[in-house]
Amino acid sequence: MLPLKRALSSPIGRKFVMSISGIALVLFVIVHLLGNLTLYIPDGGESFNRYAAGFEALGPMLYVMELGLLAVILLHAFWGISTWLRNRRARPERYAKSIATKGGGSNLNIASRNMAITGSFLFFFLIIHVWHFRVRKETVGEKTTVNGQEATDLYALVVGSFENPAWVFFYTLSMVVLAFHLRHGFWSALQSLGAMKPRWSKQIYAFGLIFAILLALGFLGMPIYLFLAAA
Amino acid sequence: MAQETMTVHLKVWRQAGPEESGSFQNYTAENVNPHMSFLEMLDVVNEDLIHKGEEPIEFDSDCREGICGTCGFVINGQAHGEERGTTVCQLHMRSFSDGDTIVIEPWRAKAFPVIKDLVVDRRAFDRIIAAGGYVSVGTGPKPDANSIKVGKDVSDQAFDSAACIGCGACVAACPNASASLFTGAKITQLAMLPQGHPERTRRVREMVHQMQEEGFGNCSNIGECEAVCPKEISLSNIAKMKREYLRAMFSDS
């Protein structure tokens, strides 16, 4: 018998945790992007505010969803950091001449080698991002009317923020970092689950790149679009 | 006709013993025949050192035909040097240019402590094998040779995994010093064949546990192991190991 605790702390089990939480976060990010695409509709924010009001209408259920998401993020982050620390300990004496790839099918690149760094940056981004829109929506958000009911004017908050080029730069940079994280993460999640056949891996790895670029472009287009629209 | 020779500058890791601290020493190898193997070049450097009354550079080697898995060190950040699908004994000096500076380091991993200079202790691999990388056989009369049929495609795949010579390059090249390709190949080889099936659950459980106990890192699917493997063992062996482990997690035995 393989006890669950031993299985999940094993080199393979801990990557199962990383994969499954990672895939969950990817699904969240896809939904987040699809909803936010309403920002591109030039209707003065009506669609976007209606979308945001839908979440407000959930009432206490929204907090349950947010806590669930937070739990997945914390699991992915802490498990990832702990795995990274173990990997560091596995090579106490570093190479004087750092590892150079021998090519072939190797995915040794800046995306794959810096998952902990891009991941930590994204965690830092998430704290700022949640404060920036989620917390400030409650504290400084102004009211507007959506479908005849009072709702927060999240659109005004978003548009107001992206008049500032510093915010545009920070969000754009963060989405580029996200692209690097997903470039390796997408394929890695599937490989860690053993869901990979030699005949698929090249295509999946290529799809990971397209997916990462599309997702990042979808997101980073928003601050740039709103900045240019306001200018 | 005079043969063209070359000169290379070596930066070699020298470490007197497991507890000593090591450092890089510079050597110059002159009159190197380009058709020498890398190890033959080191043999010549060592003869020179012995004549001068200095300690020769210690390194492992045995068959020098690229099939035993004894030799191996890191050359300019690449396990077994820049040529793919070969061990360092089959790397020839013609791969280098006259006047090159070559940095030579031992495999670096917590689980592979340095014994001396470029020689590392790879018994961690033996202990992973001892944990389950075998098929138990009963004593008594020998079984009929072809009593269990194995398809050609399956036996070919098992053979590809069995080609692993346990040199340790996969660990050396992995940014996480993970032994997943080695362990994955050993598990896959036996998981493919009917003879390996009765013990497959216990095998993957114990071998993966031993791999962790030895202090190897975790696989992050970078795939540099596959690129440096002298036997070109595929990353799919790691995927197979993950499936075997998943199966063991949900198995009753």
C-alpha cells in the first residue's frame, strides 16, 4: 500500500499536485480572460459593468469562490517553492560553467529554468492586482446603474488606472512573465501527469507556446487598448 | 608526412578526497592528436604529471567503447561533452579546435558525492536498483524459453529502455539533479514485459521512494537528460514512470 501522505510528498506525487493545481489555475485564467474581453467592447463600459455586476449578484457565494481560488493559488505557490528548495538542495555545489543545452528535444530555456522566479513574480503581481481592483472596488469604487440597479462602476476604476503609463507598463510586464510561466507550465503539467506520448509531445509543446502567447496578448492588450483609447 | 597536432588548455576540477575542498587547476595539453579520444588525451596529460612527480587527474573509465557507463564528466557545461549520443570515451579531440579552453567538472549532485577529482560515488543508482529494479526468479528447473510470448514492438520498446548504462549523465545535466530518466528507464523496461508485471506496483513505489531518499531532485520536464543521454533514452520513460506511479497509488497491493 502507498500511504497518501508518502505518495504526495514523493518526487512524482508532488508534481501531480503542481500539475492539477496548475491546470485549475489555467482554467481560471481562461475564464478570467473571456470575461474581461468585454473591456474591448466600445460601449462606455456597459458590457463590462454588467459582467462585473453578475459577480456582485452572487452575494456570499462570491466569497466562497474567492476563497477556493485563493486556496488553489496558495497550494500551487507553497508546493512549488518547497519543490524548488528541494531541487536546490539536490545540487549543493553548483557548476562553475553553467549547464549548456545539447539541443535535440531539450526544453532547457529561460522559461523552463526560471519557473520559480516567474511564479514568485506572478504571486507578487496577484497581491497588487487583487488590491488594485478587487479591494479598491469596495473602498474607492464609484456607483453606477446597471440594468436599473445600483452597481459598482468597475469600468471607471479600470479605465482610470490605465490612464497611468506606469500601470500599463506593470500589467504588460506581468503578462509577459505569465506567458513565460505558461510556456513551460502548460506542457509540463501534462508531462508530470504522465499524459504524454512521444508522438504528441512536440505538438503539445508547440501548442503550449501558442496558448501562452494568445493568453498574454489577450490580457496585455487591455491596458494598452484602454491607454490608447483614453489618449 | 607530419601529422597535424593541436594544443588545448584544460581547467580541471581537482579535489584530493571526499572531505577536502576542491579547486580548478590549469593544464596545457600540447601535441594532441585530433584522433585521440578525450580520455586518451587525459592519459597523456596524466603521464606528463606522473613524470613531473605530481598527482595524476583521477577519472573513471572501463570499456572505452561507449557501452559500459563507467566514464563521464561535464565538459564546458555539457555532460559527456558536446557530441550527442555518446559517452566521453567516444568523444574525440577533433570535436575541439586548436587553442580551445576546456572546463572539466565532475557530475554535481548531492547524491553523487565526489570521491576524488572527477570520480563520483554513484552507488545511489545501485541502491535504487536494489529497491526494486529486478525480477524475482524462483529456483528449480529452468522455465521453457518461449512459454511467455512477447510481441516484437513491445520487446523493442523494452529494449530501448534497457539500453540505459547508468552513467549518471541525466542527473548531471538536470538543473534539479533529478534521477527520473534513470529510474524511469529501469521501471519502464520491466513494466513493458510480462515477466515484470507481478512486481510492478511494489517496484515503482520502492524505486521512487529510494530515489527521493538518496537526495535527487524533482523532475521539472526540461528534458536536458534526454539530450545528454549517451543511449538516447526518451523522456517518455519518465511519463511511463508517472503512469506506473499513478497506478500504484490506486492499487490495492
